[in-house]
Amino acid sequence: MKRKHIFTTLLLFLSLYVPLSLFSQDFEMRGTTLVRYRGNAADVTIPKDVTSIGDNAFYNNKTLESVTIPETVTFIGTRAFAGCSSLGSIEIPRGVSTIRYSAFEGCTSLTSITVDIQNNMYSSVDGVLLNKNRTVLYLYPEGKQERTYTIPTGVTSIWDSAFARCSSLTGITIPSSVISIRFRTFYECTNLASIIIPASVNNIGMRAFEGCSNLTDITISEGVISIGNWVFYGCISLTTITIPSSVTSIKEDAFNGCTILTTITVDIQNNAYSSVDGILFNKDRTVIFKFPEGKWETTYTVPTGVTSIGGNAFNRCTRLTSITIPESVTFIGYAAFNGCSSLTSITIPAGVTSISDFTFSECRSLTSVTIPNYVTSIGGSAFNGCSNLASVIIPESVTSIGNGAFWGCIRLADITIPQGVTSIENNVFINCASLTSVAIPENVTSIGRSAFMGCSRLTSITIPSSVASIGDNAFSRCYALRTVEIFRKTRIGMDVFPVTAQIIYSD
């Protein structure tokens, strides 16, 4: 009995000196890096032998309310505490020299970040994380409840996602010291109503205001040079915007998803851009960049003299039923008419030689399209989701048809593939449920994965001797397919034909 008592006392004594990570199964370690916390405690003290909190270490832990980080920690990884929706506050010790991007993303209850005053890399003001000399604002906690916020004077850069999902904020004041607004800075600030971009800012980064669904008033001051990709995507309350003379670069999808935007106005002294009737053009009006999605017109004639229709130019203009394109146009960009769900027909001018990716994707009312004889390529998903497109003539000039080009064209009854096409790419005619016949030309050497999958009315198919390979599922779910003529030398992937089809081999 005495020996048992001595043994128990010894174990208790040793436990005071052995690192916690040896006893707890909650902490997954790799050396001195905390790789993953697997517990469900509300209050967590990280072991004192930890020097790094790894990427995703506490990711999506819904029970964590508070965490004590030891002085030994120097590194906090990407998304280390992301999704910890119950975490209310956090203290950064003096030794931390690196906090990676998105370390606290999705911490919806986080109201305060406090930094040890002796930390040489970071500081905090009113719970907001900044660098030591307070020139960079890294993070405004998502859970702060203030309605307005003034960024401290002296801040020159607002970091990626610094205000992302700060839904309580209705107004933010940016001082004239700021020169850069970065990636997703104000992403999904859903109650932000107005903002002024000062003249000191030269760049508005990608997705900076994406999802700011209540933003009605934005002033872009003279001095801003570039507006990045998807900057205003999903700003569904924005009706007008003015581009100052200083802007020389606007990415083609900057205004996508602005569903009630009716007017883009450009300062007359701008040397790169102009506007006519609220529509964005280049300066000499040879390129149309953006027809606002919220305009009420149902028909539109592109002005004579325009040679290029930019990518996303008419993206999601759901009211337009008719668009007239002049013969002067020789180029139509990526997703130019994507989502024009009321557009019924369109004629592509003779000077156009290629149809870009997603050009007419999701044009669900499109019943006919005229492709000119000089087009050589049809891009990926070019007619994807054109569910009322009943017929299309692909000219002999076409030599390539991209992935998913006619995916989901459920009324397309027949198709002739030109002789110049040598490869039928993946998913080209997937789910073309009305397709009853298709002729594969002798020059085709390969048929891609799922190329005709779901063509449920296709009854027979002849594979020419030129075809060397057929990808997985190329004709799967073609339930009406009864006969397939194919050469033995052709390499056939997995589940290419339905089990009900009779395969007739030739040598």
C-alpha cells in the first residue's frame, strides 16, 4: 500500500515538469509547431513549448471562446484561427513576428485584438491590429459593433481583407495618408452605405468592395489610377459611379454584379475612357467596355466605329432582348454576353474570327445564332446553358471547339462538326438531351472526357478510323444509344458507352 502511494506521488510530481503536449491528445505537434488542436474546450492554453501555430491549427473550431498564447510563439499561420466563430478576443504576445493572411478570418465574435506593448512588429489601437509604427492596418475585428470607424492618420496601406465581413460598419473614413487599398479590403461589408476614396489612393485592389450590398454612394477622387478585377461585384445598391480623369486602367469585370447600376460617368478630361448614355467606352469609342446591368433598355445598337466588344461588356444584362452588332466589330471578348438571359437571337459580324470562352454562356432565351464563315475557333463554354438554342451551323472554317462549348443546350437536335476539327474536347456536348444525330469527321483524332455524356436521344454513332482515343464517360448516359461502330485500335476509356449499346468492331 505504501509503494502504491509513493508511485502515485511520483507520477504527480513528474507531471509538473513534463511538457503538456506529452500528456494531452488535444494538441497535434510537429516538433515545436502546433499543427492542429483537436479538443472542444471553450478556454484553451497553448503549451509553453510551442513556437509556431501552424496553418489551420484551430480552423473552424466553434467552441473556442478564449485562447492563451505563450510568450514562446513567434509565428501564427494562415487561417490559424479562421472560422472560430465564438472567439471573443485575443492577445498577441511580444514574441510574435509573423501573422499570416486570414489568420482570424470568419471570427465573427472577435471584438478585440490586443498586442503586447513590447512586440516589435505589431501594435493595436482600440482592438484593431496594425504594424508597429501604425502605417499598415492589418485587421479590424469582424465582431466589433461600432457603426462608423476612422482609420488612423498615418496609415498608408490597408491590408488584404482588413475589413472583410465587418457587417456593423455603415461608414468608414479613409485618411489622405492611405495610398493603397488591397485585395478584398472591404469584402462583404454588407451595411457599408457610403465611402470616399481619397486622392492619395492610387490603386483599388481586386474585390475590394465585393459584396457591399448596401453601398449606394462611392466617391473615387482624382488621383486614383487603377480599378482592379471584381472591385464592385455584388454591389447591388449602387446606381451610378463617376470615373475621374486620373484613371487609366479599369479591369473588364470591375462592375459585374452591380444589378441596378444604370450610369457610368467618365470625367471629360480622362485620356483613357469616355462614356455615352452611361455606357463605358475607351477614349476614341472604338471599344465598348461596359453596358451597365441595371439599364432599362431592352434593345441596343452598338455604335458604328466600335471594333471591339470587351470582356464582360454586356455580362448579366438580363433586360436586353436584342443587340445589333455593326460590321466594324472584329473582336468579341471573354463572357461578353454571358447571362443575357432575355437575348433571343444574335448575328456575329463577318470580321470576327473567334468566339471567346463563355461569350454566350447562360443566354437561356437564345434560339438562333449566326456564326460567320471566317470564325476558326469556338471557345470553352461559349454556348454553355443556352437551353433554347435549337440549331446552330458551325462553319467549315472552325478548327477547334473548346471544353463545354455546348454544354446543356438541351434543345439542340443535330450538329455538324466541320472537317477541320481534329479534336472533340471534354464536355463539348454534355447534356444535349435533344441531340439525335452527330457526324464525327474523319480528321478527328480524339474524343474527350464526357464529350457526349447525357445525350439521351442519340441512337447511333460511327467512330471513324482516325480516332485514336476516347475519354472516360464520353457517351455515358446516352440511354437511347443502340449501336456503336468503332475500330479495334481505338483506345477506349472507362464507362465510355452505356451497357445497352451494341459495339460493332472493325479492323
